[in-house]
Amino acid sequence: MSSSGDAEAEAEAEAEYFSKDFEWEEVRADVESNPSFRYHLLPFQPSKSQTESDVRAWKRFHVRHSSGKFFKERRYLLKEFPELVSSAPHTKLLEVGCGNGSTALPILRANKDVIVYACDCSDETLERAKEILGAATIVAFSHRFRTFCCDVSTDGFPNWLIFTLSAIPLERMPRFIKECFDVLNPGGMVLFRDYGLYDMTMLRFEEDKRVGFREYMRLDGTRSYFFCLDTVRDLFVGSGFTELELDYCCVKSVNRQKGKCMRRIWVHGKFQKPVLN
Ligand SMILES: C[S@@+](CC[C@H](N)C(=O)[O-])C[C@H]1O[C@@H](n2cnc3c(N)ncnc32)[C@H](O)[C@@H]1O
């Protein structure tokens, strides 16, 4: 993720969240009529995916960014998903692909009742997450933050997907979402946020970084898929979930140092396992 990844992290840090600064259809029209973006739209013949190297790339990524500062705290999620703050006592959350704890930390701080079970395929980042959470406050979180190492694309599993589904090869997503469905209680929810189609980080990938249709690999071997609403809907509804919320979140992010305005696009979703009658 090196230099473009750093810029991405800066952009995330500077972005103003929660609002709809522009319409997704505007971006779609711009991108689809611009010849320099044509290669993003072409069909792609997928090559055999390499499970081991995907996970190894993430492990290497976390060793390289062992300061744990790469992903900033995602405090905006508390506003995007208010149930994280107002949940019933002893609510259990499962975060899949927790990285350095940038999502878990603000949740644990804001909600004294929640217990977060967090997994990642990298032991290194889980250790770092525990250190960061340990150092973050005088109130100990350790009894409410329980980690375990797991490669969800092959070992199976979860609920609560923040910028993690896009890191998994497309063809393994349906099986993974079905696992999420199976481990949830009836009425349980998946809170979803991930990269949206035509996000500026997608358009910045050069043609040789394509590894699938709407799927790209960074220089460090980590990959990213960019979702349209229909793909997310098909994945979750196809596994038995009910759609509660699904939309693009379109935010203008201004990099004041470089004087650049960037159009960031995320997909926000909320899906529920039906309550049995
Ligand atoms: C883009 S990072 C997001 C981290 C965190 N959720 C956040 O929002 O900052 C994706 C995370 O998913 C983890 N990951 C990728 N593939 C995985 C897999 N197959 N099983 C478990 N975790 C995985 C990576 O190690 C990384 O920490």
C-alpha cells in the first residue's frame, strides 16, 4: 500500500463523513464517458486466486505498518450505526478483519456494555491491537476485547464487516457471507461498510493492477474489490439476509496541503437475519 496507501490513509483522516456531498450517478456518468477510465469497465478473465498469498500479503502489510498508525480511529461509525452505542447490555459484536483495532476502540469507549470479539488473519496486528487498546485509556478494555486469529476466507465465520469483505477474493465472498448468516442469532445484524464502485482509490489503480472485474491488487499484494449496490445486495440477500439499509455514501474529501478535492465513495449497509416466528 506504500505511497498510494499513505495518501489513502491521509484522505480517510481528512474526510468529512456522514453527508451526501454528491450523487453517485454523477460520478458514474463522468467515469463511464471518460476514455482514460475505459479499462476499469472492461470484462476481466479471472485467474486462479491464491489464498495463501492473499493472507501472506496482509501479514506482511501489518509487519511493515507495525506502528499501528496506518488505519485511523473510525469514530464516524458510531454515527453511521447508532445501535453500536445504544445496544442492549452484554451485546456481543464480532468484528472480522479488525486490523489494529481502529474500529473496536471507539466502540468500546462509547459503549460500556458491549463485548467485542475480534479476529484477523494476522497475529501481528492482533497483538498490536491489544497494545493500542491497552495504552488508549485508564479504563481497562481487555476483558471486553477478545481476539482470535482466523482466515475467514478459508476457515469460515462472522458479523460486522468494516473494510474487510473487499480484502477477500470475490469468488470466496458468498461462502463467507453464508458463514456469517449461520453464526448469527435470529434478529442479529451485519453492519457493513466498504469501498464503493468508482471511489477515487479505484480510479487511481493503473490497468496492470487489475486482478478481476472491479478488483485490484496493490503493490504490496493486498487486494481490494469495489462494490456496487447490486453486488452487495445479491451477496447478502442471496444468503438469506433481509436488507434494512443499503446506499452509497458519497463524500468530498479535501486535501488542503495538495489543494485537491477527491470524491470518496463507500457502500453503507445493514442486513438482518430474519427473526423466526
Ligand atoms: C483494510 S483492513 C481493515 C481493518 C479494520 N477493519 C479497519 O476498518 O480499520 C482489512 C483487514 O482484513 C484482514 N483480512 C484480510 N483478509 C482476511 C482473511 N482472509 N481473514 C481474516 N482477516 C483478513 C487484514 O489483515 C486487515 O487487517
